[in-house]
Amino acid sequence: MEEAIAALAARQYGVVTHTQLVDLGVGVGAVKHRVRLGRLQALHRGVYAVGHVALRHEAWWMAAVLAAGPEAVLSHRSAAELWRMRNGSRARIEVTVPRRRRSTARREVHVVEMHPDEVTVERGIPVTTPARTLLDLAAVVSADHLQAAFDEAECRRLGSPTSLDVLLGRYQGRRGTRALHAVLDDHRRNGETVTRSLLERRFLALIDAHRLPRPMINRTGPEGELDARWPDQRLVVECDGFAAHGTRAAFERDRARDRELIVAGWRVIRITWRQLTDDADVIVRQIARLLAAGDRGR
């Protein structure tokens, strides 16, 4: 029994529900006994942490979703935090359900009937898709915060099965849609300039912080415009900003150009926003080794 409970908790970031425990064969009295002993810590009504409450963000998100019922999904600002579009952690976690449920001190409930293409599972947690998250976010945050979240989604290459354009058509006149239209219109006027420059600025900051030689940025040469290049070492780094509604044709063009650069004697690596955020030390070590190898080969 203990092994079964531990295995269930491990799949759910250390949290379990009363119903799940009963399904495993733990009697109602046994559940109460475990609570009294502190082996189960109540997070929401009918949802417990196994052993302690020193929990990761994912555990609190999962607990809120489990407490709101089988059709609940993480949404709004909490979903934006899970997708890393937005920093911070609210005391009240936001979830969306199709039928009315009460909010609590730890859980804010939105009652909305959503289409299947607007929800997904990320890191094991039911959550709104990135596009649906931006739509919901538009109704509850300022225009500046919405723009920042959109830029993060772009840089992190967060695609969705249903685009923002489709969702805006589906929910015409909904609160926040005007602000989201403005963000999309600005993006289309400026292309990927904002998101691309943000990614490149963070890349340069990383290079400078580790005292590596600065590359040439966005210079046009015989090979076309490249994000970052070290001509003497024949090294190119492309910062992969990606519009959520990007095209397959753009993807194919990028790969064709990579081949041309390699044939011309350049070494090409691509770095995404997620890699720049999560694997910065690895990226720095790899670039340093590539630059050193280029110096030896001159």
C-alpha cells in the first residue's frame, strides 16, 4: 500500500486526492488517521501532499487542478507561469472548469466551456494551450504585461494546435480581445524584430558575462544576414525566435541556408529561447570550445 501511494504521488509532484487513495484501497478512516499523523497534509479539500508541504510550483498547480475536478485545467496567470511566459507565483492558483465550482483562498475558479483544441497536458498537468493562455491573459493583465507574455511565448517557440487568429474569431467581443488584436497587429507590422532583438540581447549578455569575444550581430555579407558570427573562427550562431503561427516554409528556408553555410566552411549552431534560459552554462562552454577550435584551425 505504501509503495502504491508513493508511486501515485511521484507521478503527481507529491500530491494525491482522497478519491485516489480510496481507489487504492485506503479506507476513509485510514485517510483520517494519516492526516492526524501528518503523513498527509491537506492542501485543498480532498487533496493532500504526501509527507510534507515543501512543494514545487508544479505540485501546487497540480493540487489546484485536482481539487477543482476531473475537467479542470490550469489557466490564466497560473498557466502563463507554467508555460514560462510570465514570472511570479500568485497565492491563488487559477483554474478553469466547464461547470460552476467555488473559489477558495488558494484557488480562483473561472467557469468557461472550452473546445478540446484549447487544452493540453504539459509536464503532466492539464493546462490551457499557449494560445488559449494568451487569450485568457488578455482579459486579466495590462497591455504591457500581455505584450511581454506574447514576446516570451514567441521566443520559447510555444505553438498551439489552434492559432490566436482562430481563437479571436471564435470569441469575438470577449474581454481582452481588443488588446490581443493590437499585439498581433504590432507583431505583423514589425515582423519578429521585437522578439528577435530580445533573444539576441540576452545572448550577447551571456557572451559578455563569460568574457567571450563579441560576435558581429546582424551583419549582411556574402552569406546573407546572420544573427551572430565570428568570421575569423568561421562560427555562426542563429537565435531561433519562432512566431507561434510561423510557417513550415520559413523552417525549410532556415535549414537550406544552414546547409549552404556548412558547405561554405562555416560551423552553424542554433539556440532557442528555452535553451538560452535553461542551459546557459552548457551553451557558453560549447561556444568557447568552438571558438578555441576555430583559433587553432586558422
